[in-house]
Amino acid sequence: MQIGKMPTLLHAVIDASGLSRRKAFAAIRDGLVTVDRVTAQDPSSEYEGGVLRLDGRVIEAGAEPRTYLLLNKPPGFMTTMSDEMGRRTVLDLVPPELRSQGLHPVGRLDRDTSGLLLLTNDGDFTYALTHPKHEVEKEYWARLAAPADEAVFAALRRGVEIDGQVRRPLRIGRLRDPRFQVSVTIQEGRNRQVRRLFESAGARVTALRRMREGPLDLGSLPEGAVRRLTGEEVEGLRVLP
Ligand code: URA
């Protein structure tokens, strides 16, 4: 598309659908193309944005509203939007009216990990939060199979080996919560990072919950519940270094 000049509807349909010019033209002529749910008539009209659909299917999200959700994920749900083995996914916890918005999880939690998980349909937002260059701090609370002795803390503070590299949490601390004994803050988001840090330090995690991501706290949101982020919260996450 040219910058500074609106594309025609015909070009927008060709770009978004990959159809040939002839087929895109025919689709518009046959009334199969809508812009913001209004049937488009004229292939040569200017396309000024808006949700472009071909035969009911969104081919260009246009100015569709962005959605940002915070879920308190319970254990036992996959962090995907569909699962070929039919297991429960975080999409099952999203209110039905929001399920068709093209949401995806921002990063992931293991199936058995609970806590704060963001969902959005804003790819730039996800990129900003998960790119290794500017990954945000995440705080987890861990329950261990046996009370953590000083040797475990000392090993984590020194750093333990994961995938051939020495890694250490940004912070660790003891908790006085009856369910979780240790708080761990990390910046990277490697697969099963917290569980593997503990394993390498000689302890086994039996329950893990993400409590915080950057400035966002899980707060008192009940397990399994979802809430929208406020505009301020979204902006706060966007501007993280
Ligand atoms: N670290 C883990 O081990 N599991 C998670 O789900 C997240 C971080």
C-alpha cells in the first residue's frame, strides 16, 4: 500500500485476502465484502480502514477495538486458544462474547501453574512485553515439596545451571503464606524456568502461581476470573523499558 494515499477497496481486498484482482473484483461485485459490517459496493472507492470481511470472515482487523484482559489462571488449563487433544484451555475461561476477538496469551504459563496471565488481540503489545530484549519482571510464589533450607537459597543466589548456562533469579524471599513458601522474581521467560531453577538448586516445586508482571498485580481477582485492564494499566505496560 502506498503511504499518504488511501488504497482503493479493491486493492485492500487483494492485499488482505491474497485473491487475484479478478476474483477480488467479483467478490465485491457479488456483495461478499463488508467494511464495518456494511456491504461494500464500489471497488474503486477509498478504503479508509475499518474491519474488512470477505464472506463473513475478517481479513483485515482494521480499527477493531483492542482488548486487554487479565486472567487469574487456575491450574489445569493449557495456555493456548485451542488444543488438539481436547484439553481445557484458557479460552474456556474467557467470557463467550469476547472469544471471537482473536485473543492470544501474552507469554505462557505451564498447565499446572496458576496466576496472572494477560490475553490480548494486540500483537505489538505482546511483542513489547515478551521480546527477550525488554522482558518484564515476573514474580512467582512457589510451594515446595519440602521446607526450603538455606542451601536452596544459597544455591539460587549463587546461580544454578540450566541448559548449560548459569542463571539466578533477580530476587528471592521467604513468604509467610500457609500455601507458598518462597517468592521468586525473574526477568526471562524460558520454558519452566522457575521449576527448573528450583530443581537445579535441589528442591521440587509442587505449586506455582504468578503474582505480578511488571507493575501489574494479580490483586484479589478470584481464580478463574477475568477482568479488563484499564487504559492506564495498558499504557503503563507499553512504556516499560
Ligand atoms: N516458570 C515455570 O516453571 N512455570 C511457569 O509456568 C512459569 C515460569
